[in-house]
Amino acid sequence: MSKHVDHTVPLIRAVVVHPDRREGAERAAHERLEEATGLARALDLDVRAEEIVRVRKPVPATLFGSGKVEELAALVRAAEAEAVVVDDQLSPVQQRNLEKAWDAKVIDRTGLILEIFGRRARTREGRLQVELARLEYERSRLVRTWTHLERQRGGTGSTGGPGETQIELDRRLIADRIVKLKADLEEVRRTRGLQRKQRAKAPHPTVALVGYTNAGKSTLFNRLTGSEVLAKDLLFATLDTTQRTLKLPQGRPAIIADTVGFISDLPHELVDSFRATLEEVGEADLILHVRDIASEDTEAQSKDVEAVLKQIPPVEGKTRRVLEVWNKIDLLDAEAREAVTGHADRLAREGKAAAVSAWTGEGIEALRQAVADLIDDDPEMELTLDPAQGEALAWLYENGRITARATDAEGRTHLTVRLHPAALGRWERTFG
């Protein structure tokens, strides 16, 4: 009788520490700690302890004062932790000193997010972007974790010359790899640009979903398009941009893109590396800013998203239009729900907000109409079609937006239709 062998890999035991600096903080320390713990669990760490540490004056060598470093060392030992997540950006010196003091692997906020992105990337473009961001981050630390680079050293000519130290060799290997990745990503950007030009020929407006990570973008995307994109209650469940067709009222289609979630203090390495993906946002005719309106942190999260959007300017000639989508109203109590939906209804008249539940479908049709109204600024025209012009009628439904339709006693169809200038040109060439 054979014994059952458990091949489950044990989780790494971890402690999460949030340094509370207070100055200019938009959100409470306990909310930041909760988010950091969520990030750690997204990386499959077994969080054994959580701690908020007040930092009045950062210490250059260790961030925390010596007494607090010793106190945290005792916590790490008591939790039998193998890793400590510090929810802040550490300098290479601080990271190394804390690892010695705590006898555990130390991961700062940037390293944590990069590691999660590395696991989530599915497409070649996503993997290239994450690897570039990680290399830019590692270059300043020269921590020899890049074993795949070592395997590439191979035979003659790929090791360093006489006297070249290991650190110098690592630095050169990382620099060479960064050059190669940037060239590959430039090719991706060029291909993406060609795809956008092709899409511009098809007169379909573009809509981009943005929002704080876990705001419900992918659930909304699925609800609007009937797709089955991964949608989990998980930080950074979506990393690679997905595009689908969105059917709007009166039949006009649009292209909608689900993008990577934003987060406070998003590492600059990631913003730079994901420039090609985030260009979708700059190109969009309309941005849907999805907010978790049930979160007590929603205002601070909204400011974080707006800060990232400022780093992605609209393409030349486009005016940025943003519609806030207040998601997760199903999680609000009756009083809060009434207040939120009432406020959204008032803002909806100006095309500024819509309250929905992507989970239950409440408010989705009103959102579709709001999107159609915002992206549909093409001039209206009146057309009359004979009964035999069924093909022309079908073409108009496919490529334009029918805003009014009536049939007279002779069977002729009278239409009011909006056509994008490119579509109007094709209509005139095809149907006269």
C-alpha cells in the first residue's frame, strides 16, 4: 500500500510592518497596513503578525530607530518569520541592514508589487514589462537573484575580463539585458501603434477602464461585454490589457479596454515600463474611472488614480473625458446607498458619474447610455431608405448610431443617424 505524499509547498511565514510617517497622509495607517497585508497574501505569504510603527524621523541606515529595530527583531523571532514586508520604499542600504538585524528576507513595497506583477503577467508584453521594471529595481541593489542571467553567460566571451569583479559582471549583465528588453518593448510599442492606426480606420470610439486595484474593473468589463476575463477579489488580478467590443444603445459599437489596476505609491519603474500598455489610456475617447464606492478609503484611492493619470497625457488633439463609475453599491447599507445614488444621479446630468453594481447588474444600462452620450459627438444626419435597401440599413446599424427611426405608408424607412467622419466617407462611397 503506497503512502500518500503531500507535495504542497509550505507558505513562507511573514511579518508585515507599516511605517506611519503621517505627514501629508491621505489615508489612515490601519488602512495602509490592511492593504500591505493584502499585497503580501496576494504573493501567498503566510502573514503571522502585523505592526504599525510610528516613524517621526527616518534613520538613513535602517529607517526605524535602533530600539524599534530590536523590538521588531523580537516580533520576527516570535512569529518564526522568514520574511518581513516593510510597506515603504527602502534604500538598498536600509534593506541590507534590516536583513542582518532581523535575520530574515526583507521586501519593501516596490519589491512586493514587482513580485506580484511578475507572477500575474501572462502575455509576452506583460512579461517583458515586468522583467524590465524588476531589473531597473535590482540594478540599484545588485542582489544576485537573476539566475536566468547566469545561465546565459555560457562559454567564451561571456564572462568578464581579467580583474572584473562579480558585482561589475552582474552590473554589466543587467545593463545588457535592460538594453535588449527596451528594444523588444519598443517593437511592441510600434506594433501597438500600427494596431491603433488600423482601429482608427474602423470608426469605433475607444473606452478605457482604469481604477484602483480591486475596484471591480474586470467584473464591470465582463458585465458590459459578456466576456469571461479573470475577475477575483484579489489585488492585481488583471495585469495584461484586454480589449473587447462594447455594444451601446442604438447599436453602435465601441472598443473597451480593461487595464492594470493602479495603487498608491505605484513604483516609478512600473509606470515607466508599462508605458506601452498605458498608452491605451492616453488614446481613449473616454476613460471610465471605476471606484469601489463601498470602501472607506475611496476618496484617497481616487486621488491615487488621478495622480497616475497625470503621468499619462492624452494624445495630441484629444480632450480627456472621464466618467466616474461608482461600483459596489450592493455592499452599501440602505442609508449610504440612497445618499450615493442620489449624488451620482445629480452628477450624471453633467456626464460625471454613474452608480452601479457590476456584480448584480444594477445601473449597467444607464451606464451604457451615459457612455454613448459622452462619446457620441458626431453630427446627426437625416436619411430615407427604400424597402429594398436592407443592406444599407444593416450597415448603418453596424457602423453608426441610429437615434430615431420611423416607417411611412410606402414602407420607406426614415432615420436620424450619427456617423463618424470616416464612416460617412465609406457610406458615400458604398451607397452613394
